Amino acid sequence: METQAEFAERVKPHLDSLYRTALRMTGESAGAEDLVQETFLKAYRGFAQFEPGSNFKAWLFTILTHAFINDYRKRSRSPLVTDFAEVEPEGATETPHFSAEDVERLADRLGDQAKRALDRLPAEHRLVFILSTFEDLSYKEISAALGVPIGTVMSRLFRARSVLRRELSDFARQEGYFQEKSDR
Amino acid sequence: MKCHEAKRHLDLFMDGELSVPENLKVLEHLNLCHPCADVYEGEKALRALLRARVGSGIAPAGLVDRLLAEEAPAASAVAVFPRRRWMSAAAAAGFFLVMLALVFSAKDNPVAFAYEMAVKHQKTHGGFCGVHQDDSLCVCIHCSSEPDHAVCSFFRTRIGHEVGTQDLTDLGYSMIGAQVWERQGSKVCWTVYHDTAGNTISYGLVPTKLAKEPGPLLVCDGVERPVVMIPAGGGMTSVFVFDSETEAQRFRDARNLK
């Protein structure tokens, strides 16, 4: 099975990325493995359609995204829809900024608040945030993977970041050390 | 650029989504404006923290093997792959691109092609990396060593493929980047190496039919540039472009070429 081995070699460098994204999207390791497995199989079968010269990682994430939206979420019957009204308080328009020192202090005390804040984001926003900030996909690649316009990618990303910053700054303020600057 | 503009552009800047001129304007502003640079540093630190705490999980050990074991019977029937045993996957990808590009330009003079390549590298490797023209870019060693750097991510997202490389460390050269540009509608990719004295070697893999009649020297901005070509198998030839005959000779000696 040499071709299969070659495919495996190609996928291996991206497996951690696929798995941790799947984990953040499904919220449990069994679901993440299922999703990666489905992605792996679909990618393997569709490898002939992969356009040489294009971004292999982005291609894998397109397959993972489709698998998540079309199969996993339907099957799991838990559409994971969170309304932004729940996570984004009315009238909170200013986005606080952290200084590098703030972040250092935050790092000392941060438990799983960041993880929980991310998990609370609506799935579509979480996915865009992960693909951009953690996996370095371009807006164009994310737009292709999700089948939405680039403007939608940008607005989701903007809102996801605003919410995360606000949640972390709320936490930091509770801890009593945050020197926020909300000048943007 | 004003502070409020720089801040408004900051996310796009960090995501590598600005146009080249806009990107340079933000860079310039961050270099001059301390308050904005502080915001940038904070944002960078926050992203790094989130990446480390939330975005860095690894897959369970043996997942690939389990996937392969489960999918083998179903998948084997439909798999269609080119066989590329004679090259690494990365080299194969680079080769494929160079070949694609050259299929369209096979009627071109190989010397002219190598010349164009050498001019490109000289224009684009003036000591820093980036998108230098609309159709060319390179990624330097600083970017490779600091993968979270915004500039790095800006450029990396623009290289949509892997590149072929050469190990020239025995000659004191290390790779400073991959360079990609459009040639007759297709992407051409070369890797570029520097030594500590500032000498440059450009390397690319091209079809032998194009490379078979190389001129011994290329003229680039008035400087004669020696070229060494080595058969690479698979109908391809490795092309090395040097700054000087001394360096070319050093290379020939090290590789036992006449």
C-alpha cells in the first residue's frame, strides 16, 4: 500500500492541527477522532482532486469543515448554536486591549477560562477564529472552506476576538490587576 | 498613517491580510509610534498565550495508524497517486510547480530563464524578506525562526505550497527563503541561500530539455554569473546560480564535479 503510505506522510504533519481543531469544535475526544477519521477518509478518496500547488493544509481543513457542518452536527443533533446575545452584552462596543505585561500576569493566573470562553462562541465564529489565529489559514482559504464571503469571515473573526478579549479582561479585572486601555 | 488607522488595521496586519503598501505603512507606523507598538506587542502576546493554552493540542499517539488500519480496504480501491519515489514529497511539490511553469515556457531560452531568475533574486533579496513586487515574494530565515511573528504569518499565508530545497550547509550556506513568482500565468519557485560573507546561491529544479544548453556564465546587472547544472533524475536538472566563479568552483570541488 505504497500510495496509502505516501498519503499518510502527507497528512501526518497536519494531524495535530486537524485533531485539536476537531476537539475544539466537537468538545470531546471521541467526537474529534470521528471527525478526523472522516476527514482523513474523504481526503484520501478525493486526493486525485487536490490541485497541486494549492495549500494542502487548507484543503484538509475544507474537508474537515464540511464534515463537521454537514455530518457531525446533523448526526449529533446538537447544533451548538449559541446566540451572540448570550455572550456579548448589549452596548459593549469598546474592545479593551492588553499590554504585554497584562498578558504576562494573565498567563500566571489563567486556568481554563480561555478554553471555556472559546467554547462558548457560536460554532461558526469559533471555527473562523481557530482557522485564522491558530492554524494560520488566510481569509480567502477560510472563506473557501466555509463557503461564505470573505466579509463574513472578517466580521465573524472580529466579533470572536472582541468577545474573547472582553471575557479575558473581565476575568483579569476580577483578579484585580488589569490596566485596560479601551481606546480602539 | 495615523494611530487610529494603524489600530484599525492591526488585526488585518497580524493576520497577513493587508496589501503590500498598507502592510508597509503599518510596519512603519509601529516602528515610530510607541503607544501603538505597545498595543501591538500586547495583542501579539495575547495571541501567543491563547495559542499555547488553547490552540496547541496534539493528536493521540497512533491515530494515523489506526486511521490507516480502518480505512485501508475501503480506500485502496479508489486511490490514484502519482509515484514520486525518487524525490521527497516537498521536493516533488516544488518540482511539479517548476515543471508546470516551464511547460508553458519550454520554447524559451534556458539562459534567459536563468537570467531572469537571477535578476529576480537580486532584486528581492536585498537583506530582508517579504513581498517585494506584486508577483514575487520570499520568506527569510528570521521568519522561519519566529513562526508567530506577524510578518512571518503575513508571508507564510501567501506561499500556498511546499518548495524544493538543497542542503548547502557544508559550504557555509543556509537557506534564507523560498521565492515564488508568476511566470506566464504559473507559479515558479526557487530557493535562495546565503553564506555569512553575503554570497548568494539560487537553486531551482528545471526540466533537462530546458537546461541542456546553459551558457557557462550569465550576465546579471552587469555581473557575470556562473551556473552549474546537475542531472537530478526524472528528466530534471538542478540549476545553481552563483555570485562568482570562486564560489561556483568551491561548489564543484565539494560535489566532485569537473
